Amino acid sequence: MRSTWPNPAGRHLATAGYDGQVFLWDPTTGRPRHVLEGDGSAMWSVAVSRDGTSLVAVTMDGTAHLWDTGTAVEVCRLRVDGHLSSCSFHPYGHRVVLGGSAGLYACEISSDAVDDR
């Protein structure tokens, strides 16, 4: 199973799946721009930010991965108790909402966030 999410600007299309990889596609050519590697766990959901600069994906083991779409660099990794099954960017500001077995998590994204990988 794959989860797919285009961003509103239509510049990015992302797919994620059981193989633990996220593909960032160019919708005009149908070819992948980047293959983003997680930690090997199956990815359950993926979302691209409204401005197209960030991508978040979550795994069943409770990890959220945040990537910069321009550089394909993972900029942050967050671990929560329980599993995660959904993610979305808040339409205003730099916030990510994660959903899972323990409920909802609202996370602020900032340039001084600590990388805990």
C-alpha cells in the first residue's frame, strides 16, 4: 500500500510505502526527483507542505521523518510512544500534525529544531 499526497501548488507529488522509502516525483515528467530513505520501517502516510519546501512521513513504529524537498536531506526525526498512521501540514505557519494510537501530536517546525537522529 502506498500513500500519496500532492501539495497544493502542484510542484511535488510524494509516495511512501512498505519498503521504507519515500519517492518525490516531478508531476510534469512522471519521473522521481528524489528517493528519500527513512529508517527502514514501513511508511504509512506522507504530506508535502503548502509551499513545497518540506515533506513529512510517518511510520508504524512511531517515527516522523521531516525532509527538505529541495536538498532531499532529512532535517529532523521525532519519535513518539505508540504508532503513527497519519500526518499533515497545518495550512498556516510551520506546524505538522501527526496522528496515531496515542492521539494527535501538533509539532512546531523551526530552524533551530534539534536533530535527534
